[in-house]
Amino acid sequence: MTKEELLAKVKTSRPSVTVVGLGGAGCNITTWIADKKLTGGKIIAANTDAAHLSTMTRADTIMLLGEKLCKGHGCGGFPERGTEAAKENLAEIKEGLRDTNLLFLVAGLGGGSGTGAIPVFAGVGRELGALTIACVTIPFTIEMARREKAREAIRSLAGTCDSIVVIDNSKLREVAGNLPLKDALAVANALVGAFVKNITDTITQPSLVNLDYADLRAVMERGGISSIGIGEGDGATRVEKAVAQALSTPLLDITDVSTAYGVLIHIVGGEDMTLEEVAVAGEQIMDKVPNTKRVIWGAKVDPDIAGRVRVMAVLTGVTCPFISGEVKQKEPPQIPKEVVKPLREAMEHMVRAQEELPRETISKAAVFSKEK
Ligand SMILES: Nc1nc2c(ncn2[C@@H]2O[C@H](COP(=O)(O)OP(=O)(O)OP(=O)(O)O)[C@@H](O)[C@H]2O)c(=O)[nH]1
Ligand SMILES: [Mg+2]
């Protein structure tokens, strides 16, 4: 085979990646990804809310769901309406997802549009045989009824999606410190966005340690509930620190980290990061998650973060007491008072003015540590 033939082969064998943002939160997250430029995949933003789509959303394709049913006004928190709305666009959805073999479905669960539409998109993904990964947030503890809806949605998605990566907004607040709600939501957007972008970039672009589609499939296929952890470190033991943080502070309360079925590790470091360090990170993770059946990792160099490494760990096949119903919801008091009252207001404000957080704020919040 000539080099040209080989290059042509690489091009055609590249997975076709589609990222779909659903509902207000989902579209905010995919807009974050679009602004950061997703080189290896296309982005579809789908919502029943015409105003949000036309003013707040950036994507390759914009899809107004359920025009007849919702008349461009959203679903008012009713997931059944979101499902009916998406069904109205079924032909368009099938066309939009044609040839996709890696599908990310992104939504903030608890409202009407995202929660209701996500199973419809997941069903199409399944029909196509695409590796379908839902990336969802569950609402704050204070949004009691919405949390219940989110739990139901996750349980039903378990039948259609390969993996459901879940971030608990309440947990995020707990680990990100006392950020104002608007900033906490922006951090959630950046986290989910970075997860999708990191994976897409690593399997579609050349990187220091390549992850390919088959690797990803091995870990995420029928992976069930998955949790993400993030860590960052500097100095001589930067990899050790970053890995320990990522594994000790998952953004969803899970029963036992060590029982995870699969682990996906993504490491980003400056140009001074060595392969040796990357290998050490892999070994450390194997030690901490001894029962795991599959570990895959990818690494990328980012000249902007010289001297530091950033680790994102995805643990698949975990059990979460909230989703399985083993624990009753805690009463809201642990949520600071200042969050309770302006919650709805702040969210609306967030949607209106989704300005980018300063870089330092995000990285500070993303450095989670249990150490005092
Ligand atoms: N991460 C993140 N979560 C958000 C954001 N806005 C809202 N949420 C969360 O997502 C849940 C669903 O909200 P939306 O996405 O606005 O709801 P929707 O899917 O558009 O549904 P309807 O507006 O009822 O049609 C809320 O209960 C919040 O917990 C956001 O910008 N980012
Ligand atoms: Mg909405």
C-alpha cells in the first residue's frame, strides 16, 4: 500500500462523530463546545424553544423540535411534551444522524425538552448501531421534583444508551466550593463540554497516546452509569496528585470507585510531559480500581498548560445510590440559603447572558481536592 492509499484509508476509517445538544442546558453545553471548535465531529442543537435556539445557540445544524406542538415556546418542564415534540421531527433526526457511529447526547435533565427528547434520539442511535453515550446533569437538590424526573429518565435511558455519563449539579457545588450558581452552571457546562471534546479530539486527531474508536467502544459499550472525576497537579508528583484527585472526587455519588467496570483516562499536559509520566498514571489507576476489567487512556499535549497535568477519569459501570433508589433524597438544608431563593432567576440570567468564565475561575474550580 502506498502512503497516499494509507492516508486515504485513515480518512475513511475515521469514526463519524455527532454531538447533539438537547433542550436549554444541552444547547448551552454544545455551544461551549462549538466555541472551542470541535474539529473531528459535527454538532446538532435541538430544542423546542425558538428564542433560545436563535439567540443563544451555535452549532452546525439547528433543529427546532415540535413546531406544531410547542409553537417554538418550549415544553414548560413536561418531558412527555418533549418526547412528542421530538417525534414530530423523527425523519429530520434520522437524516441528521445518518452514518454516525459515535453519538453523544447532551442534556440537563429535569426540564421538558431535553429530558423528553433524549430517549427519541437515543432510539435512533441504537437503530443505527452507533455507540451512544448520553452526557447528562441531574438538577440541584433544591429542585426536588425535577430530580425525580431526572432519575426516571436515567433509568429509562439505561435501556437504549451504551453509557450514561452523569454529573450531579449538587455534587458539583459541593466540590467546586462556594461559587455563585451562575458560575457553578458554567463550570458544569465546561466539564461536560470538555469531556465530549477531549474524547472526540483524541479519537479523531493524532495525539501523544492515541485512543481509537475500538478502544472507546470496549469501555463504553454497555457501560451503564458512568461518573467523571477531574484532577490537576504540578511539581514533581503532579501526575500522582492529579490521578488521586480525579478518582477521589467523582461528580456523582457512587457506591464504590474500586468496583468500576471500565476506566477511561484522558491526560493533558504541557510540552514537558513525558511518556513515562503518562505510563505511571495508568499504573496508579490500575492500583486504585483493582476490579476493573478494562482501562484505556489517551494523552494530549497542550502547550498552554506547561508545568502542569490535567487528568479526566471516567468510571463506567458504577452504582449510584440515588439512581438505584437505595437512598431517599436528602432534605435540601445543606444547600446554602443564598442559592435557594435566586435559583430560578439565576438560571434564567445564565441562559440570557452565557458569557465565558475567566479561565482562572474554571481551573480553580476544576481542581478538586478532599485534602484540607
Ligand atoms: N449544566 C447546566 N445545567 C443547566 C443549565 N440551565 C439549566 N440547567 C439544569 O438543567 C435542567 C433542565 O433545564 P433546561 O435545559 O433549561 O430545560 P429544557 O430541557 O430546555 O426543558 P423546557 O425548558 O421545560 O422545555 C434544570 O433543571 C437545571 O438543573 C445550564 O446552562 N447548564
Ligand atoms: Mg428550555
